[in-house]
Amino acid sequence: MVISAIADTLTRGIENVADTVSGAFFEPAIRLGVTGLARSGKTVFITSLVANLMNRGRMPGLLAESEGRILSAYLQPQPDDTLPRFDYESHLGDLTALDPRWPDSTRTISELRLSLKVRPSGLLSGLQGPRTIHLDIVDYPGEWLLDLGLLDKTYDQWSEETLKRIENRDTAQDYLAQARAEDASAPLEEPRAQSLAAGFTAYLIAARQAGFSDCTPGRFLLPGDLAGSPVLTFAPLPPTRNPPRKSLAREMERRFEAYKSQVVKPFFRDHFAKIDRQIVLVDALGAIHAGPQAVEDMRQAMSDILSAFRPGKNAFLSQLFVGKRVEKILFAATKADHLHHTQHARLTAIMEALTREARDRAQYSGAKTSAISIASLRATVEEMRAHQGSELACVRGTLLDSGKQAAFYPGELPVDPTHLLGPARDGAEKWLDQDYQIMRFAPAKFSLKPGEGPPHIRLDRAAQFLIGDRL
């Protein structure tokens, strides 16, 4: 395994030499990873970002655009012929139709290349003509990112941590009873293994629906062509002392190791390790609505996500000999349009607090991190409503379930994020003095003027942080 790891490192180093030299002397490329946990809006983010970079009337926060240096933007075939193309045109058609609808969520990895012709700034502006910069956007499920944390764990460690984490969750009780009733030292019988894997998968689906974030292994939720294979037929079990060969416990351990080596490692080697910049989209409002336990689970997931990155500066020599490192990581709380703008700063503060420990570690390694609240596509308008002698800051939109227009007041987020994170860390089952609500809005109908992309909230600032320095 050591020799294999060294060979992988050397191979990546050679690939990075070619990429670095090509980028330094010809047309530079920025490889932007886009991921997020369930229902965070990855597909909408990429679609709106590309549309707004091609028609930049709503992008004043992107410095190169406000200075008039972006001359054009156009789509090109992505450089990796083995990856599916992100279906930008279909997703944009869904959002801009007469009866708009949210596009299907991310189920596998995909890529899209957007090329921008940019005029240099500063001293180089008079010496060089416009240059082309490629933005390669890589879209992948957030559950796959959390899987990277499995690489440093044994099957026994993963089982112990998983069973301890879920022991008090209502959604896990059926699986816990099934696992505790199993004799893991008995000889393997495939129907028993399949039943355990199915029971654990059912728990993961219920946990994700309940608002929990750490739902690994990720391929259990998005199996693709691996569905039904032995590499996805394992589950966490209580500890068994010295299980014999060919027992259920030993086979579960073998399949867990196969999952790491045959599923997780190839993703890291072929895709994740090549990313320059990363945005992690988070449905923080959904977690707050789900309760303190979901918020604490999200905080731990954010820490696990940061530990999966190799943060640091992408100096020329470090790319040659170490491999690429993620230079910038942006954590974005999505669906800011579900709140009146007077609460956006509070949502951002909560996002900063949720990721504080992880961001401190990344910054220590030389990476730049930030937190922001955004709406990739604005689905609501704001209004004030009189209620019992006071004014409530509401948002109005079309409800996804009924198609009716409704004004909505979600409640007041706390000014101090510790009022949320404190009860979450302490294991509280519900918020004591607040009831945070959330509604599901359909995309709003809109008509675009020439040169305008879809309406958004702070998408231009997110783009400035992620790629502005390279433009």
C-alpha cells in the first residue's frame, strides 16, 4: 500500500507539472469545485453563475467586470473527456421557462468550461493584449466529499463512531435494533449482509430528510452503477472480539476497505486533488429549522469537510513537487432570499460560527477562507406586514407545494450565533424560546433584459472571492 501511495503521488506530480507549465505559459485555467450537502442548491448555483458571467449586468461586485476588463465569456468543451458535461442549457431552460421549476439535483460528478477573455490591469495593461482564462467548474455531491474522511479510519473506528453518533436519533432506532440483534461472529450469509446494508441505507435516507448532514458513505445514497454490488453491501456493527475468518464482521471489514480503495481513493486521485478553488454550499436555514441536533451535526460535517482539503497556497514550485492545494474555500449559506435582507448579516455570522474551527485550521495552512450568505436565484421579493401593532419583515413568493402566492415571516435569527450553537453543542432536542420556520418556494418568473443574468443575492461577491484575483 505504501508503494502504491508513492506511485500515486509521483503520477499526480507529473500531471501537475504539465498542468502548471501549461497554465503559466499559455492559457491559465482555474479549477473550481462546487459541492454542498443535501438540498443546498449546487445545480442552481452553477447555472446562475455561468449565466451571470456570460451576461454580467448583475455582477457589479466582480471587480474585473466593474472595471470593464471582461470583454467576453463563452462556453467550450471541458478538458476532461471522461466526465459528463454539466447540462447548463437544460437547467437554465428549467429556471427560465414560462412555468419555471427547480432543476434535478446533483447525482454524479460533471464538468463545464467557461472561457473569459480579459484585458490585463495595472502595468501590464499597456504591454499585453487581452488573454483567455478558463474556468473549469467541477460539480460533485457533497456526500462524496464527506467520504474522504473515511480514508483515515478502520472499519472498527468507523462503526464505533457512527453507532455512537446516531444512538439517540429516532430515525436510527430500527437499524440499531437490527445491528444489535446480529451475531457478527457467525459465518457470512449474503442475505444477512444485504439486509443490514438496506437497513443502514434506509436510516441514511431518513437522516438526510430529517436535516442531518453527515450521511456517509455517500454512495449509499447515490449508488449509480454500483447499486447492489458488494462494495456497497456493508454496515456498521457493534464491536466483535477476534471475529473468525469468513465471518460477517470480517466480510464487513473487507468490503469497507474495498469501498475506500475502489471508490473513495479514485475520486480523490482523479478529481478532488486537482481543485484550485472550492465553494461549499450549505442549507443552514434548513438545519436551523430541523433543530439543535441538526445544527451540531452540520457543524461537525463542516469540520470534516475542511479536513478533507489540502489547503495552502499554490506557489509554482509547490505545485510541481507537492501537488495542487486548495487556495480559497468559500462557505456559502444558500437561500438567503428566504429571509428579509435585514437578517442576512445574522445568517452570515451563523455561517462563520459554524465553520470557525475548520476555517482557522485552513488559514493556518495558508488558504484563504470566508463565509457568505447568498441566493443563487432570487425567488422572493421583500415586504413589510402589519401584525399586532408592529411591522414584520417578510418575504413573498410562490409556494412550491401549492403554487399559491404567500407572504412569509420566518422568525428572527439571533444576533449572537452562540444562542444557536450553544444549545446545539449541549445536545438540546429543540429550541427553547424560538420557532424557526422555513418555506419551500418555487422559482419566480422573470424576464431578462439584454446583458442581464438571472436575479441573485451576492453571487457577484462570491465570484470575486473565488476567482477575482485571477482575472
